[in-house]
Amino acid sequence: MLDGMALQALRTAGVRGIVQAGWSDLGIPDVLAEASEVLSIGEVPYEWLFPRLAAVVHHAGAGTTAAGLHAGVPDIPVPVRVDQPFWAGRTVALGVSPGAVPLR
């Protein structure tokens, strides 16, 4: 359901998205893998990728948050656990994020 929601959001906004599996080797759901609006990639240096994006939607880990701030692009955190709610809150407090999106 989440993957369908993500695809619908991309289509509604009229934009494309990149889903990064990265080192965790996450599988990309078929509905996203087959969509022309989505590019699935593996590991890519954030300092190269993020400045090329219109916004970064991420888990709000410290390193990813720092890379997004350094790139100067809007930040959409989706915190899951541990310190991620803290970092999501910091981006909101800094005014670079409209707010955290609950994972559910």
C-alpha cells in the first residue's frame, strides 16, 4: 500500500522519484520498479546526488539529514526510530522542512 501511495503522490505532483536501495539491498516493489516515474538505484554518494534533487525524502538519520542540509534542498523526513525523530524535528525547527511524515 505504501508503494502505491508513493507512486500516486509522484503522479499527482507531476514529478519523478528516485528510490535508493543502497547498502541494505532493499527490494523495490514491482509497482514502483515498473513505473516510468521512478528510478531505482543502488549506492550513490549523497554529496553528488542530493544537490541534483528538488527535495529529499528520507529516514532522518544523522548522516542523511546532514547531507540534505549540506545540499541545500528541501527536506521531507520520515523518521522511524532511535534518533531519527530528533533530527526530523531539527530540520523543521531550522525551517528547511515542512514537517515530518509519520511512517504509517
